[in-house]
Amino acid sequence: MNIPSGIFCLVLLAPAALGQVRIKDIASVEGARANVLSGLGLVVGLAGTGDKDQTKFTTQALSNVLAKSGIALAPTDIKVKNAALVLVQAELPPFVRSGSRIDVTVSSTGDATSLQGGSLLLAELKGIDGKTYALAQGPISIGGFAAGGSGASVVKNHPTVGRIPDGAMVERSLDFPFLAGNKVRFIFDDADFTTMNRAVAAINDLLGAPYAAPINPRVMEIAAPPELAADMIAFVSRVENLRLTPDTPARVVINERTGTIVIGENVRVDRVAIAHGNLTIAIDTSNLAVPSGAVVGGANTVIETNTATSAREDMAQVVVADPGVSLGAIAETLNGLKVSPRDIIAIFQALKEAGAIHAELKLI
């Protein structure tokens, strides 16, 4: 474990922090999603920071571009320092139409050192079906820089990845037929029986009849009432803005790298005694210059190293936790022990092994 010294964060998810949320914050309408686009492109105009000559695919790509303009050159005759082959990525939002513009991310695929000052030549962005959905081009913004010489260099941010705001124009749109009928499905982020039951009950109470039905703990199908079927946009808006309290499993999330521990609302501990003590071992090394005796031309000294080792073990503290204690009691108990994040993680793991804590321990 690598936990920064002196840094500790214990987060308690109290009931008030959870509260009621909108359905649109924990679920999405089936079909209304983004699609991933990608393609290869060529960035030109770099100030000697492009791909090196041994990067063969860059010279081949540049040769192909020149061939389209009527200039025939073999890849071996091209020297590239101001060009780089890049991966171009974008997301096609739902309901976007032809002529709309979307952001583009550009990433170097070769050994270019920086894309600063470069401009992307026209590149096709394709979907998983192989069809072209957008065309991207334009100057790249990397939000940083890279500069230096043979002796020293300075780099800010990541100069081999950049963005082109509104850099791609949509050429092909996708249709989402989920509003064609009088039914719509909501896909919840987490599969939970209790949350689904609450959502179905809340929607049926809003509509005054059993129009909502669960397909499984994650998918819910809702039929629009006859008076709302003609305006599905308004119907979906009413449903997704309905508020409910989602249920969450008992879980303790531990980030060993940062020392952050998050305790869920439903975490409970059985009656248990916790003893904790620390063993501290200190090793102190000092160097002392001592004379080694007279020699010709004056006195000589040598360095003598002295090492002192001491061990100290703190008295163990025993704390008894009552059965069914809540978040406040758990926090008070841990604070009373005055332990470090590393020790708290060990205590939680020991409680789990002892079967005294009823929660899932999740390490991230």
C-alpha cells in the first residue's frame, strides 16, 4: 500500500446525503445513447516534432495524400519531421443531424514528440459498421507545450494528445425509433430489485394506473396513457423528472493509494471488541570524524558510522462496538482509536474476516 503520510479522508454517506434523486440521474432511455467514431489522420505543420523517418506508416500515409493531388512519390523518398500519423476519435451524440459539429480528440500513434501547432488534414470518422459518419479537420489545441534542447527540456501537460473543438462535421445521422410507439424503456445504471420496485410504484402512482412494469431489475417498460401518447417527449419528460430514493447495498469502498475510505449508509457492525496497537522501530545513524593517528605531513581522519536502534510498542486500546451501530458510531469508534488510514483499512479487513461487519469491501 502506498498511502501519503498525514493524509486521510473518511467519507460517510448519511441518509440526508442520498435523499431523493430524479429518475434521469439513475437511468437512461433505451436507444438514446452516443456512438463511438474513430479513424486515422495526418497532422502537418509541426516544427520538427513529428514522426521520425523510421516510422514507415507515416511516410506511406503522406505518399497517399500526395498521390490524390497528382504528386507521385515513393514512401522511401519522403522525409517526415513536420508530419505525424494520429488516431482521431469522437462521439456521435444521440439525435444529432447532418451538418452538426462535434468535438474531436487527436492522439499520436508514432514517435512524434509534440502535436503543438499542427493541423489535422481531412480524416474520415467511421462507426463500428464501417460507414463514415463524420469528417474531421482543423488546427489542434494541446493545452500545453514541449520545449528544450539536447541538454534540458520542459513539458507541460501531454503534448502528443490534443483536441479540435467542433472539429468534425456530421455527414450521416442515426435514427432512434424508440418514440415511434407508445412505449418507452428506461435502463437503470445499477441492477437493484428494491430501486426498481420503488420506481415502478412511483410512476404508476403518478400516472394513476399500472402503466409501468419491470422487465428485470435493470430494465423498466412504460406505456404512455392515451392522453399522453400523442406527445411522447412530454411523457418522457414527466417520467424522468420524477423523484425517488434509490436503494444502495452495504458497501465500504477503500482506495489504498490515497487513503480514502467511503462507508455506505447501510453498513452495520455486530457487537465486537477491537484492539489496536502500534510497533515503532527507529534506526538512527550518525557519522563522526575521528583521528586515525599521525602520518607524514600532518594528521589524518577517518569517518566512523554509529547506528542506534530502538523499538517502542504502544499500548493496545480496546474498544467495544455495540451491535447494529450506525455510521456515526463507526466514525466515533475509529476516531477514538486515533489510527492511521493504513490501520483503518486493516481494521475493516479484520472485521470482515471475523464476520462482524455486514458489508462488501471494495478495493479500488
